[in-house]
Amino acid sequence: MTKCIVAQSGGPTAVINATVAGIVKANQMNPFYDKVLGGLNGIEGVLQERFVDLTDMTDEENLLLRQTPSSALGSCRYKLNRQKTEDMEKLIRIMRKHDVETLFYIGGNDSMDTVAALSEYAAAHGITDCRFVGCPKTVDNDLVITDHCPGFASAAKFIASTTLQTWYDVNVYTRQEVFILETMGRDAGWLAAASCLSEKVDILIVPEVPFRKERFLELVAEKLAETNHCYIVVSEGARFEDGQYLAAGEAKNDGFGHAVLGGAAKYLENLLLSTGTAQRCKTLDLSSAQRSHATEQSLTDVTESFELGMSAHMRSCDRAFTGKMVGVVRHPGVDNYDIDFIAVDADKVANFVKNFPVAWLKEDYAGITDAAIEYFRPLIEGTPQFITKNGLPVYIKPYYLK
């Protein structure tokens, strides 16, 4: 009997569960594995042998899983250490104990590093009966090689919609108003840039372009003098020219050594008020809403996330397939948006960052170019038909709570 495990890691997204649904559905259509197990709370839970059987998931549960936000299997911030192999040895023992051949790991940069580390360990020790496959997800959209990451488009759609709607709210008064919206994006400005799809952003501040305080104050003053209103979008990872974040927690305690960010919008608010540049400011930190607002799913996004899971399962039917991440490539030069799924070595993705192209940014924090808009637009198209009850969407009960 052979089995596979599906597990999720890192920050969740609005469509991360669709990849799980795709793997399960693919195995029901082509039962390469006798059982599909869900690993609860990522690699941390797998090491504790905490599993749930997903094999015979009903069609209704599969549909509900695709529209359920966050990580239905639970997540973790657990980092494997290549120099300390106890976890890897234990994981191999657990996989063999439960007749598990393949571990599908759904996550971002650090999760792809886990896939790469496990694959390297297996290769170094002649282990051929345990395989590791990465499935990307990250709202930050900062994984290299893949054209985009499942989860990003839905977050981008939510941010652009929120920008548009709050712009209307901000502009109802004749009095002076500065509104500052903060998005996620520790190292890359993809999410903040997506706000410009609203065509309402006056000033865009992203990590790729150093923040120049004096020029920022000049631009805000000019905009207020012109219209009495200014709409600003800032990425949480915005930095000064010396590389320091506008705002960051002192502790590096997210489990992977990354600075805990948040407060960039508040920094800008305090700067504008303390210098007298603005009389009043409002701030909105989208925080977890941008990655968990599943009713703002992009149809493109949830469909691709599901199909990526199916592609990962199909490719794993080749027993030589391991140490890979399944990614997305966009067809160039076609009138209609279309993609293919590709497989790349996980170690070519792990620990690299895909920044938002500086060439797609207008000068003086003035937003994004037409090339960026052409990239974004097809990703946010369409809205799924949600199953609802009593006016609210229906979600599955998370497996880690059952």
C-alpha cells in the first residue's frame, strides 16, 4: 500500500486549500496512491504523526474546501536545519512507518527550502522510496521562476477593490484628507502595486525604491495644495535608503528569522502630522484581511490553484519526480491569457526573492506602468460562485479542529 501526505506551511491565502482539493480530486480520478493523508500543522504536525484521511472526500466537501480561507490543515513556522539531521531522519522513519511515498508541501519560500532540504538529504543517503514535491502559495508573489503564485491574485483583487472603495469614502468631505493604506510585502511590492489597478493611488511606496522622506513630504504637500486630498499606499517592507524599514518590530521571532513588520502607515501618519504637512490622516492596515478574504477570490486564482494541485499529483506518478516545485508559466504574445504548469528544482526557488520590477514603477512614487497593469489584469478576473447559507459563505470545519 502506498500513500501520500499533503501539508501546508507559512502564511495562509484565500485559495491555498484549492491546491489540497486538486491533489485529492486528481487521486480520485487516477488513484495512484491508496490513501491521501493530510498532515496537520505542516512539517511540525507530520513529525508528530498527526494525520487526517482525505482520500474519500465528497464532491461537496471538495467544492467547499476550495472556497474556504486560510489553511484548512493548519500551518506552522517550523524550519528544518540542514546541519541537524534528527528531524529529517525522523521524518523518513515516519513516512516509511505509514507507507507514505510522497510528501506534497504547500507554501512559500521557506516551504520550498524544506522541500529542497529533504530532497538533498534523501539523495545524499540513497533514499529513493520517499519523495518531496513543492506547491507554491504566497500572497507576496515573491517566488522566482513561477510567473505568479496562487494566492497572490485574490489578495491583489481584494487590495485593489478596497483601495477603490475607501477612495470613495475618503473623498466625501471638502476638508483636507490624507488616507494611508498599508499592505503586506516584506521584501517585494507586488501587493502594494496591485492597489494601483484602482487608478486612485496618488503615492505608492514599495521596498524596491528607497523612501526619501523630504521628497515624500513635498509630494504630499503638492497633492494637498492641488485637490485637498491624498491617497497613499505603502508596503509593510518599505525601506529608507540605508536599508532600514520604516517600521519593524525589534524581535525576529516568526520562526524563520524574518523581521516582524507592521506600522509603516502609522510612521507616515506621524511624519505628516509632526511636520505639519497634513492636518489630518487616516490609516488602514489590511493585515490578515488581505490573505483571508475568500469572498474576494479571483476565479483565475482559485482555478489555477486547484489545477496546480492536480498537476503536482500527475507529475508525482513518475517515481523519479522529487525535489521539484510545480510552477506557472504564462504564454507570451497571445491575445487571451493562458498558462501552463511547469516543474522546477525547489532549490532554484528557495531563498531567492522575486522583486517587483523597478521598470514597472513610475518615477516619484507615482504608481505603476501599463506593462504592470497588463500583468495584473488577467490574474484578478472573474468571481467564483460561492455556496452560501443564511447570507454567509459556507466553509468546512478546519481539519485540525476535528
